[in-house]
Amino acid sequence: MKLYFLTTLVFITTILSCGDDVGGKRRTLVETDTPGITTDTFLVPSHLHRSPEVGLLESHAEINEIVAGSLPLSYRTVPLMALDDEGTETRNIRSRTWLGRPLFDCGAGPNTSINSRIDDCSRINGARAAWNYLNSSSGESIWKLVAKIGNVEMWIDLRTGHIWSDILETGNWCNASGNSETGPGVNCQTLGTNPNCVGKSLLGLLGIKWRLPTRNDFLQADLNGLRFVLKTAGLSFWTATMNSASLNRSEAWTYNQAQGTLEKAALTELRQVRCIGAASL
């Protein structure tokens, strides 16, 4: 009887969670009962170029509507030369900086939950404490301000749940990643004496575990709208991912936030650092 009950429960749960996939229905980002938190009710959004301020299609819905010839006019299978770029010029995309960055300190306090910080920032900064796909032209996520102290901001990408720090000091890859190995090409035992992310308590906020983002962390966050939310920098950012083709493992990948591209750099070079955090909401 117990096995039958568990099997039935799993079946019902599966049906409820997948129901909106049937028939290619559109699915959107839905606010939950938890203040400041939004649930992404689809797995993969459409990345077709579209006009801002229209709802998102899930990728399977996009396929179904293209096949049926019923794709909304706001979505474009043929790109427009004047609009459908990477968004640097903000012709078709409104970045957080273009809209106005948050003005007031919020989310402070060492023992406050992430949800409470988000709620506090939303209450104090209003619309400036959020950015969402309605300001963009593809399949970006919803971002919420977690904390602002002085000129330093901390944001969460609600599609992945990752918290992103502001720009930290410029440094080499060893300090950025927290690596202390003696490698064949670079000695991180001597270069990595002051880790930027691992083991740090950024902004004095407890309960967040920080690390250097990987190449794919940056790529996923780029798809989710990182370039339009977080402040940019003059140099590219270190990733935690080595360049496999580099001689003696002496290079790693960096992320150029201005264009959303990847570049290689020697581990000893100076690059910007941004950390990614994990915490219970």
C-alpha cells in the first residue's frame, strides 16, 4: 500500500508540474507568495529576438508556434539590422544603468535571510531594485537587488538562484580563483596568497558562500541578462575555467561584459574579479 501511494504521488506531481507544456502553451515568470522571489515556470526560454515588453515563450512553444504559423508578431525569425544586436547600445534593450541604478542602501544586517534582504531593497528602492525580461529582447531572467551598501551592489539571478557580487579589486587568476597549486607554468602558491572570493564575507553579509564563476556560469548569466543588470568594468573578468590549449596550463578564460564574449589571458595578468554566491533563500 505504501509503495502504491508513493508511486501515485510521484505520478500526480509529475503531471501537475508538466501540464503547461502540453499544446505549446506560453509560460511566464510568476511571482510567488514569498516577497521578492519569482519562480521560473519554464525550463528553457525562447531566444528569438523580440520587441521588449512582451511575454516570453518557452522554447518548445516557440517551435510549435513557428510550425503552426502562429508565432506572435513581436517575435522575429528574421533579425532587424537596426535592433537585433547584443544590446550594448541599448537600442532595443533597457539596462539597469540606463533605467537608473538603485539609490539607497538596503539589505544590510548580518543575520538576515536573502528573501528579507530582497524585500527590504524592493521596499526602499522600488522599481530600481529589479530588472526583468520586459526590458530586454530575448529570453532573459528576472533579477532582484539583494543588498546595496554605498556604491556596492549585490544581485540575484532568479532563474539560477546565484547571487552575484559587485566588481572587486583587479588581480591575477590565482587570487581570483583561490587556487594555491604549484602548476607547470604558474606557481599559485606564491601568487595566490589573498583569495578574492573563497572564504570571504562580502559586504559583511553572513551565510553566503562565494567562489569565482566558471566559464559556463558567465555564459548562462549572460543569457539571463547579466550584462544589462550588473555594473560593467574596463577590463574583462576572470573565470574559474582554464584554457585547455594553453602551454603548461598558463591561461584561463575571461568574460568581456561589454559584448558578452570570452577571451583568453595569462594567469599572471591583471583582470577584474566578480564573485558568485550560494545561500539559502
